Amino acid sequence: MMKNKEKAIAFYQMAYEGNPRKAVELYVGDQYIQHNPAVEDGPEGFIGYFERMAKEYPDKSIRFLRAVEEGDLVALHTHQIWPDNDQYVTMDFFRFDEKGKIVEHWDAIQQVPEHQENDNGMC
């Protein structure tokens, strides 16, 4: 049986790589509460957003750096590369219901700057 953090990674990767409808069918519960202000609430809002991203930015990539599970919450730390080497680090948080399905999402996104004040990197 998959752990919730494995489900969160599979869900996000499937959607990111262009199949958000299947991701929702497999991993989302009876509701999907969205806190990202750029994405409409509910499963269809999520699907529409990721379908649009797949069409507009087919060459993007994602690497999962960390996954932390605590109770019904999973946190994912990712590194994303978009066209023209535009890079972002994200923190995504997913809440799961008692059936092991995703029902709520929050995120924070930060662009990787060209210059950093330290040598630690963001990943």
C-alpha cells in the first residue's frame, strides 16, 4: 500500500507531466480545496490549470527533492525548470482524507535568482 507521500508525488508528477485528469481520478477525494490564488477551486480548476501548462510549456521538468509526511499532511519540496532555464523551487502541502485521498492543497513558489548571497543553493 502506498504511503500518502508516495501518492502526493505520483499525483503531482502525473499532473505536471500532462495527465492531470488521470491524477485527479486516482488520487483526489470527494472535494479538492485549492489555496493557490492562480488556480480555480475544485478538481476541474486543477485539471484546467495543468492542461494549460502542458500545452503552453511542454518542455518543463520537475525534480522532487524532499517529501515529508505527518499525520494527514504531506509536504513536497521541488525544483522546477521551465523554458529558457527559468527555475523555481516550490513547497507544496497536501491534506489527505481518511480514505487516503487528497482533499486540500497549499503552495509557495520562489524563483531561483541568478545571484545568491550564499553558496548553499535552494535545492
